[in-house]
Amino acid sequence: MADITFLNAPFLWLLFSIPLMVALHFFLMKYVKRRAVLFANFEALKRVTGSVVLSKNITLLIVRILIILFFIMSAAGMIIWTEGQLSEFNYVLAIDSSSSMLADDFTPNRLEATKETAIGFVDSLDANAKIGVVTFSGVSKIESVLSEDRDAVEKAIKDIPVSSTGGTDITGGIINAVNVLKVENTRSMSIVLLTDGQHTVGSPIEEGIKYALDNKVIVHTIGMATDKGGSFELTQLLSTIDRPTLQRIAENTGGKVFIAGDTAEMQAAFNEIVTLSSKNVPFQTRLLFLVIGIILLFAEWTLLSTRFKALP
């Protein structure tokens, strides 16, 4: 079964222009006919042309509707997802290292809970799978390149420090993780992104999604959030999960979104990612629809120059 998502869904509001264009078309045809009645000898024109002089130009209208439709779908970034067989994966763990990860609503804190479950995830993977690690806060950093050396990867995870750079650049984390995976693309590629906050600095999220899509990388997102929240660094500041953003990242790259309220739920999320038996394969329609729209524009020009050419 195929699913459809849109990278830039707000462009779909432009679809309301289609009924307006249809109404305008018939209004103008009625106006032109009313003016023509005052001056034209329709019987004589019909004998000369051998056809109806004032048609409703339905063919032209349909072509114009299709032009607008394909351009809007291209701008909206329509993606068609089909289910395909799972192949072997390489993974990159993209871990939020901002100061809010010291919050105490996980034991002993969010960052240490993430490290513990991430190491369990590394141990559960296929022996041939390669794993990399990146961290992100206000900036993103590669902690470990792709490697089959489990000890080296686990040490990189254990040694992740809390960043002193403010903000959370999720887009930067995704792009950096994709770059790590691109080095060896003989297997399918997947990112597991863990964060407790919101995208606050850096490029728009759409750029990270597009970069992952262009490189055929699946992004699974795990949001860390408890109902009560947690304090950190002797403050009362609480970080909140931007669920719609995490969902948009996962859905638009063929991944899954998880919200974990404790370590057990984080572990369950990792387990599900490991045991996925099928994956979504994206078919991006943006370029295809743009080309079709341009072809239809030439078709409209041809119709206006031939069949629907105005009489002198």
C-alpha cells in the first residue's frame, strides 16, 4: 500500500486557485460571447471555418488545470511511499548533547540514560553493521565515524560530554549524520536521532529532511519526554519536545517516531528499530511533476497557436 506525504504542505493551499480559475474561465467565455454577438456574423463564420465558432474551450481549460496541479504538487514536494524488503543497514546515532540533557527526570539524567540504551542498541545490531555517532547542540560534531569496532563505538558514546554551546541544531545533526553514512553506501542507511528539545538554531528542518531524502537515508526519531519534566543545573528550566517536528522528520524520510517517557520506553524504541522487517521506499515526484508541467505549458501554447487560434 502506498502512502503520500508532502515536504512543503502549505503549498497545497494553492489548490483553491483551481476552482477560481474554472469560474473565471467560464465567466470570460460568457463575456466574450456576449461581445461577439454584437459584431459577428456567426453563420458566415461557420460556413468558412466549418465548425463551432465560439466553443467553451474545455480542452484548454483541462490542460491549464493540469498545469497548475502539477506545479503545485511539485512545489509541495509530493512523495509517494511504497513498501519494500528490508536490506542490511548501517546506522548513525545522532544524540542531543545540549545542557538540557542533564535534566533529572531520567535516572541519573537524560544523557546518561541515552548512553546506556544506545550502547544496548549497538550490541544488538548485526555483526556486519557499521555504526557511527554524532552529537548536536548549537553545533554538530562527529564522535565516531562508521565502524564495526563495537568497543570503539561504545567508548565514543560513553565519552559524550554535555556541550557548552547553546541551542539545539537538529538540522545540523541530521546533515552531519548523513555525511558520515555517505562514506560507505553499500548498505541501506539509517539515522536514529535522540533529542529532548526543539530545533532552535541553524537551518530550517526542511533542509535536513531534503538532504536525508536526496541521499536515501531513513531517519528514526526518539523524543525524550516525561510528563513532569525535569530540572537541570540548579534551575527550574524545562525543555519540551516538539512532537510535530520529530514526526515530520520521520514520516518524510520513511522512519518512525517514538516518544519515550523512561528508559524502558527508550529501550523498546531501539528494539523496534532493530527488528523492522520492511522499510518505506520514497519516490520523489518534484522533478517529474515539474517536467510534466513544463511539457503541458508547451502543449497549451500549441493549442493556442492552432486549434484555439483567434480569428483575425
